[in-house]
Amino acid sequence: TRLLAITHDSTAPTSSVNPLLMKVVEALFSFQPLFQLATKKARQTIMQRAEGLGLPWEAEMKELRAHDQWSTLLAEWSNPAVVYPAYYEKRFHAYPQGNLCWDAAMEVAMAARSVHAPVMDPENKLLDPEGDSNMRRAYHVKTRECMVDLGAIREIKDVVDLGCATGLSSLAILESFPGAQVTGVDLSPHFLAVGQYDQQKRMAQPGACPEPLTFLHASAEHTGLPDACCDLVSVCLVCHELPESASRAVFQEAHRLLRPGGCLAVMEMNPASPAFQRIFDNPFAFAAFKSTEPWLESYMAMDMHGALRDAGFVQSTQKSNTPKHRSVVALKAAH
């Protein structure tokens, strides 16, 4: 008989969203000119905050766009066997082509630093250029704590990072689990091309050591990697970009990839947190947020611990790693 033990932060309130607000936002955004205006404004806000923080957005974009080998890299990273699911081809993050475009791939690292600048402040007001890095470090600190709570004390030799984008999450794994070999999986060949470009730049630095990081173009639901090939699977800030059915498929794939006794770690927005409740109760903040996240409602409605149970995990637990985010860890049976 399988035993599922689920623990939560005792201070987390019950998540709720004003249903009238949700309907109003949906109705407004069904009018395409208004939706396009909202997404344009959201992107401009991200860029302006980056510049205000002293982040070299324009200089970084100019350097990336000046590279003359993007078409070659894109061809190298495009796996012709990959089939893009319909949900992935929707407009999101203010890009008409979603993640299947150069703007999304080139801007993701700088956008992450801008968007997450206030992430460690409960009031979401104090801006820190290192907020994104601090959030990712806290994720892995809480992941280790959760693993200890679950009795999953083992050496982490191999990690699969599902939805790695350009490698931001993968680099955080390498920092937190030194000695591990990381495979970063992403569905966007544009992101992987930029990831390889960034990796080549790091390797060209004096005294640089080879990185135990490789990339793979595949969907997180169907990676094509062997069964039981890793000790840890990480899914960082991915589930809110997926319909619930896709998140459930990702959890099932993670269970297949893990060795017995291995763990799946998920870092995501915590809809039950007071910080997010304030966003949900503010029509203007919610509208801005919704404009870039088409699958937000599906994520909010998902019972993550229930989905992990359905995927075959025997225990799961979670801890807050920022005032807005949670680190959820699930254990695969040892036998």
C-alpha cells in the first residue's frame, strides 16, 4: 500500500481569487487590441525597471543581435522529431510567438532579473538586482531541507532540469549541487541556441573549467531520456506556463526519469501566499499579470500535491523560498 504524506507551510492561507475579477479580465482580454496593448505595456515596464536597476538591457541585446551565427545555432538545436503542443504555440510573456522566437530567448535572462528584483521583499517594493539569483539559491536550500524531511539523503550525481530555458535554472543547480552532471531540457531551440552561446562565452573566460551541463531539445513531457537516469529532477518556474494536463504529464515523466529514492523538486508561484493574494485582489495588478500568463488560471486551480500523488510519488512536502514562491519536493519510492 502506498503512503502519501503531504505537509505544507502552516502559515499559508487558503488561495482565493475574486471570480468576478477573473471574468472581467477574461472579457477585456478577448478584445485583441486591448490585449496587445496590455502585453506591450508589461514588456515596457520590465525593460524600464531593468534600466532603472542599472542592468545593461540595451547593451546586452545589441551584443546578442550582433552575433552572426544564430541561424546556424538554431539549425543545430532544432530536433526535427520534436512536435510542438498547441499550448506552447500560444502568445505568452508578451511575445506573439511565445518562446519560439529570438526576442524571448535573448531577453529572458535580463527579464528574469528585472521581474524578480522585488521577489524577496514581502511588500514587493524593495528592488534588488540580485533578487533572481537569491530566489534560485533559496529554492535549492529549501529543496535540500525538504529532501532531509522526506528522508531522501543521498549523493546527487545526475540532475535533469526540465524547462531550463537558456540555462538560468541549470546554472543554479550546478552552484547548489557541485559535482552533479546536469542535463537541461527545453522545448525552444531558440532558448537552447542562446544557452549554448552563453556557455561558450563562459568557457572562453580565462581559467574557466568545463561545465558539467549539456542541453537537449525535447518536451518536458517526453524527453526521450532513459528510465531511472537521475537522482533529482528540477522543474523551475515552468508549471504556471502549462495547462494542468501538461504539468501532470511532466510529473509522470519526472517519475520515470528518477532512480528509486530520487526526488522531483518544483519551484513555483504560491497562489496561497499573502503576496500573491494582494495581486489577485488588485484588478490592475492582476490584469498586468494575466496579460503575460495565459495558463495562470489552470495552474492556480491545480492541486499540485494531488497531481504528484497521481504521478506515482509516495511523499511530498513544501517550504516557502520567497514570500511569493514555494519549493515542492516529491519522493519516488525506494523499491
